Amino acid sequence: MIIAPNSAIRFPRRNTCLLRPEKESAMDDHGESATLLAGLSGALTEFGHRLMARVYYADTDFSGVVYHARYLEFFERGRSDYLRLAGVHHTELADGKHGEKIVWVVRRMEIDFRSPACMDDILTIDTRTEDISGARIVMAQQLKRGDEVLVEAKVEAAIIGENGRPRRFPKDWVAAFLPKAGV
């Protein structure tokens, strides 16, 4: 350990991101080639939605790995862009375009951290609907570097009205988010 002068902060001597084994793969470009066809909001897929993102310096801690809370933000971007491309826009919900002001809320989230993402990595955020009924939706998400799954999350969300009470999902939303058969 290296100790910073006049500080209780301890810095690791070695950066785990720099110690990753070299691979002979298409990941030599940090996955950049995979982003060439992806739009700003990602794309709807046969399983749900896919979004690409780069890890920036601001996403990392002092050791160059993604700070654990940043994964929540990557997953939020994936869910938000999934909604946007499926025709559900947060601004329209907040403006009351659907008869009343509605907001999405996360009720529960489970996260499994398997391996760290590092600065300059290109990540794939896959989001799919596991279940949707009544006023709740369960989405499964994976954050990957190439084919390697780094983090998985399961998110239960709901929509609520101005009074804070749950609202049923409109039928057209249910149809848009229903899990596809065989996926």
C-alpha cells in the first residue's frame, strides 16, 4: 500500500484493471467496434433493449474501476432508453399527457457484482422484461464487457400518480413490454 502524505487514505499498489490478462480478441479496441451500429438511445432487440456505454474517468474510483453506485446509473440509462424507444417518455408522463402526472418508481432492486468494469471499457447494457402485470414490472438487466457478464440486476418498478398511489400499466404499454416468447 502507498499512503498519501497527511492522509488516512490508502491507495492500492496495483490497479486490478491493469492486471487483466491480455486476450487475443476483438476487445483490443475496448469494444468500440461494437458501438458503430448503436444509436444514442440504443436499440430495441428481440429480447428487449440494448444500450452501449463507455466508462469515463468520472465513473471510476481512485483505482480506475467503476464505483459500485455508478452501475445503478448505467442500469437506469438502459431502462430509460428502453422506455423511450418503446414510446414511453418520462417528460410526457411528468407533464400529464396521459391524463394525470405519472412517474416511474423503483420498488426493489437486486444486484450481483461479478467482475469490475474499468476506465475506457465499452459496456453493453441489456434490459428485458421478465414480468409485467397490474401496476408492476420486473426487468432483468446485464452489464457486459464483450461477452463477459460483469454485473446483473433485477429491478421491480411501478408507476404512481400524483397522489402517490400505484397506477395500472396502460394496455399498450403492457403489449410493448411483454416478454417475447422463447427469449
